[in-house]
Amino acid sequence: MGNCACYVDPIQLEETQKPLFFFLELTPSCNNRCPGCSNVFAQDRTPAPLSAAEWKEVIDNLAPHVGWLKLTGGEPTLHPQFQEIVAHISRLDIPFTLFTNGRWPEPESLIAFLLGIPQLNGLLVSLHGPDAPAHEAFTGVVGSFAETVTNIRRATKAGFLVSTSTVVTRHSANRVDEMIALAAELGASHAVFNRYIGPSLPGIEAGPAQEIWALQQVEKRITHRPESLTVRLGTPLPHCFLSADGNGCLAGIAFCTVDPWGNVRPCNHAPLLCGNLLEQPIEEIWHGPAISHWRNLVPELCWQCGELSRCHGGCRADALLRGLNHDPLMREPLPASRFSLDFVDVWHQERLVEFA
């Protein structure tokens, strides 16, 4: 489990040419105040989100296609009809994960409810540092570290599969091993690390050298896995920057995001609106010009790279949010030793563009 749907069984991609995964941003409401919030609507959280009835309509639209959902926000558990929405997903027998900050007004009640939902595959809980100063530098709320850690421990003791999700900042970049140790001590099954994606964030964002060092440390822990838990990268990295398992960014290829008002975006980090599921079926949106434009935002250098069919050109969202035409971590193209350019052309034109 990570912040992006980058880790997908390649067989699934071969067998389908439609979106497999959807992130549902149930509500803009949040009880953290992260200055580096990944929600592109973070500057205006005032419009009321879709009601449970409207979310049911959206989910019914997606149900024939969906393989997996991630419920997120804001803080998804703050939607006033959260349990009703989850119960509908359960009735449709759709597997899902819950991405949460772990700050629940009534944790015992929430845990008891979720224990009765067999379709819940696990919790992904934001934990941005191994202690309160590091975590709260990102969340912006004093006391949020203790609350989150307490609820992670409650969830793991209740038997939930829990992954911690850490955005690498200047406060956590040199503390990868401490984060892994804390996640293991809390009973988590995975420790997921994410690059910061978004506009420049002075004072919080890790400097280039810090970020590179931290991501290299994470890769080492992926290669030489600790016995107690699995370490993962949760956001895509260009393969020319750092060798990586997985399929690179699959936004607009295998998954997309639905915001609190039913708007579809190719990526949870991207501001590009592609249509609204209360007005259009997902098939029409998936074939539409906005997502086609997104798919074609492949940097020119990437067409020369032998890893394009796995990497997919790095992170388009970070490039857009920083006003660049390529992922800022991008390096020189890699030799076409594994995939020929002919294969890349087929990938781009046929396999990953058309909706079955």
C-alpha cells in the first residue's frame, strides 16, 4: 500500500485496458493542517462534499470496472456519512484500503465498525516522523503525533493490516531507519516512504541532497528487507533517477482519482479536471480529451529511454505543480536494453490508451 497506485501486478495490466483502481476523496475536511497537503483543493475546503446518496451513485458508476478502491480525503472518516458509504462498498463486495491520518474522534467505535467490513484490505496511516517534532512539523497540529501513534497501535492490536506512510521532509530525511523501527514497534506490516509532490515548500521540503540521500536509503532497505516488515516507495520515481521495482506512475493508465465533488482527475496530486461522474460515465471520461492530454505529457527525452514502458515518464503531477515540463528528479535516458522502441510505441498507442 502506498500513496500512488504504482505497484500493480503486470499481469493485470496485460489483461485489461481500462482503469483498475480509483482513489475516492470522500471529503475535503481534515483535522490536520499539513502545509504540504497533497490535496489540490486544499486552499478551498468549504464546498460540502457529495452526500452518501451521491457517493453511492458514483460508486455504482465505477463498480463494473473497479478492481480496488482507496478511500481518502481530507480525512475520510470525517465524512458525516462515512459508515453509510463504506457499507455500500461492502455490499458491492469491492475491496478497498483506507488512507487516514489516524486521528479519529471515536477510535474504538470506528475500529469496531471496520472490523465488520471484510472488504477492507488494510489501513494506510500518515506518520511523518519518528517523534512529535518531526511529525508535527508536517501536520501542523500539536499533539497529533501521540494521537496517531496511539491509534495505529490500537488498529494493529485489533488485527488490521497497517502500513505507515511517510512524506520525506527535511525533518525526516535522515531518519529512515528510525521510521522503520517505529513502524515495526507499532506492529505495522509496511513502512511506506513518499517523495514530497507539490509546489516549493521552504522550511519543510527536503533539500535536493537530503531527498536523494533519503530515497537511496529507502531503496537499500527495499533491497535488503528488514525481517520485521516490508519497506516500500509509495510515490513514483523516474527509473533514470533510481532503479525501482513496480510500474512507475500509472495515473491515467490504470487508475484515477475522484474528488469530494465527483470530479475525475488522473492523479490525486494533479489539478487537471477530466469530467464529473454525476454527469458522465467513466468510459466517456476515460476516452476524453483531458485524460488523453495527460497521457501525452511524456517528456521528449523519455521517448529515447529503454525504461519508458515501465517508468511512464516519472511524475507528471510534480512537473505540473512546479511549472516544469519534466519530473524534477529526471536524469539522462537509459539504454533500450530491456524494451525496444517498437514495444514502447505499441505500449503508448494501443495497450494503455484505449478503454476496453
